Amino acid sequence: MIDRYGPMRSPMSSVFIRRERPSLMAPAGPVRRGPVLDGTMCCKLASVGTQMLWYPADRPYRVGGHAKYRIFRKFLCGDTLCRYIKEENKMQIATQLTNQPKTKPDQDQLGFGIHFSDHMFQMDYTPDLGWHSPHIEPYGPFALDPATMVLHYGQGIFEGMKAYRNASGDIQLFRPRDNFKRLNHSARKLCIPEIDVDFVMTALKELLRVEKDWVPAAAGTSLYIRPTIIATDPFLGVRASHSYRFFIILSPVGAYYAEGFNPIKILVTREHVRAVRGGVGDTKTMGNYAASLLAGQKAQDAGYTQVLWLDGVDQKYVEEVGSMNIFFVIGDELVTPELSGSILPGITRDSVLQLAQQAKMHVSERKISIDEVLDAYETGRLNEIFGSGTAAVISPVGEIKYEEQIIKIGDGSVGPVAQRFFDAIMDIQYSRVDDSMGWVEQV
Ligand code: COI
């Protein structure tokens, strides 16, 4: 193949020097432009002897709000230039804005996960290029081959985090890097290539700047962030996919449960288990949630909001509640099940533990059996139970049904420990107090 702008030489004999000149302007007058070998449209900026200066024609591009030209010095070799451009450009975030912005929903009627913002972030992975082609584009459906692997074998993972609007109107995130680190933990267990945490933080912030008007301001509302990776090979054999898509979508949300911060009723199931040790219960993979649906439906049919999950081996030890981690206040001890491999390492769970330790509470991460919970109830030491998770933050439990026994916790109102953590975490998330833990990151 011949580069339109000159004869092609062996890439081995080519030398490239990349220069960035943020203030360089494109030349006045006609410029030679045309595609190099991969189809990237390039412009010739100047010739100096046998050397030519080129830049990709779709520049200036925006990087963090600054206009830049990226200049390539070319020594008469098209294919090396095009590979160079591919490599150099592969992590530039291109932004295409919608020309049909949606009407924003009423902030007092948001619900959870119903509304979606105007734009989404997306990038793809292939073995030759790694993660590449990051871009922000109008929110919309993907066209997927019906054989796309995630649709058949569930090789997909996700995260949940939130952006908050503080009293000054600024937008901030709560421990977002921990979410991306956990996404990488899920990736390792699902044979998915890891993402670069710093890069996806940049991408997320860029998306949030585009969507800043979608971060609601009403009390208790936030913008839920759903980073997701799916396996995209169109292939029906069972193996890890070679190609993947990473995307981030945004949803303005209010309370997760219809009960809001009021105590929920939970049903202990022995018929179903959520996860087993050695499996993927400690990851945020789609299948864990699919596996929880039948038990959740049965609980709801019986008048309960959620299921309390026992361990998958002995069906004796408490693991999680619904899609949240669980805490018990027994006497003066704050207990949560230790991370056994089948429990999701929740970021809110960790925040509760750190705040409790800071407050010098008596905290334990240990096995806790359902028999111990019943015994604590019978002996009057079961003071509180609450769930913790990104979506609901803290969710007090008011009633548990285990086989034929019904346990009512406290007087049906929110307990002081649950209230304390709910307030403490929300105060940090909305910057109503100093962030002494260093958990908040500004957008
Ligand atoms: C969370 O609150 O952390 C969750 O995982 C809930 C989400 C799946 C909606």
C-alpha cells in the first residue's frame, strides 16, 4: 500500500519524534489532507527537507478542556505513522455531544435506576490494541451480535458508585478509586482485562463534567454511576472472550428502597444460597444478581423486602442481606460477617468499619451464625441490624423471619447506631463535615 503523501518505507528505517505544542495553530490556507493507511485522516503541516510534519485532521481535540494539536514528524513512511497515530491516540477521549438533550426528571420523584443522562462513556478492548478508542457519546443502545458472549455466558462485571452535589453546588465522588480497584478484582476473577484506574477516573470526571446538570441537588439524591465491562466476542464456545467493552452510564437517583430510610423486613432463606466459597460471590458480576432473583421474589411474595443470605456450605452463617452487606449490634458489639470469599467487599461496609474503629467502638469482623442472632434476640442483646451498600447507604432492618420465628428488632424505628452511620457517611458524601478520612474526590 502507498501512503497518499509519499512512498512507503520499511517501518524499521523510520524514526518518529512526537511533539506536543499546545498553542500551535493550524496553518492558514489550503492544507494537504488525506487518510494514512488505517484511514486516520491526517494533514500535512509543513515540509522541512525530506521531513514532513503531520497532525491528525480531527484535531484540535479536547483533553481536560484544553485545545491541543498533536504534531507528528514524519520521515516519509505511512504505515509507521498510522500505527504511531493509532497508539498515540488510543487513549484520547473524543466527545460527541447530543443535539437532543432529554428533559430532566422531577428531583423529588427520581426512584432508583429509572432515568438515564444524555451521554455515556465507552471504550473497547482487543488483544492487539488493549483498551482503546475511549469516547463520550450520546446515551443510546448498543448494536450487539446475538452471539455476543456476555449474553450467553455472563462474562460481565460492574460497579456502583455515586456523584453528589454539595451545598456549594460542586460535584464530588465518594471513594471512586476503591470502586475501580474492586472492578479490577472482579475482572481478575472473571478473566477480563483490567482497566487503568487513573485513566478511568479521568474518563469518569470528563463524563461528569459533560453531565454536570444531571447531578440532582434535592436532599438525599445523587447521580448513580454504573461502570460496566462486557465480553463482546461473537462466539458460542465456552472460553474467555478476546474482546470487551467498558462503558459508564449515569442515572439520577433518590432512595433505593420504597421504605426510604425506614426499617425493612427480611426473610431468611435456607432454600436458596447466593454464593459459595471459591465462587464469584466476592465480585460484582451479573450472575450473582440473577441468582438472587428467585429468592428475592419469594421473599416479596411473602411480604418481605429482601432475603437474608446464609452461607452456601452449612447454611448456618449469615453472609449478606439482599444486595447489601449486613451489620448486627449485639450488646455493645458491632458485628459484620468476615470476608470469606463469598461476600462482596463493600465500600460502604468498609466505611462503616473504619468510622466505627475511629469512634473506638467494639467492632468485630467474624462469623456470625443465625443461631447466635436468635440467641441474642432471646436474651435481649440484639439491639440493631442494618444493611450497608452504595445504593441505600444504610438500610435498617426492623423484622426478620427465620423458619416459623419472627424477630422484631427494637420498637420498629431506626436504631441509633444505624442512624449514626447513615448521618456520618452522608455528611461526608455531601461535604457537610470535614472529610477527615480523605474519601471525597472533587470532579
Ligand atoms: C449496592 O447498594 O451496593 C448494590 O449493589 C445495589 C445495586 C446492585 C443496585
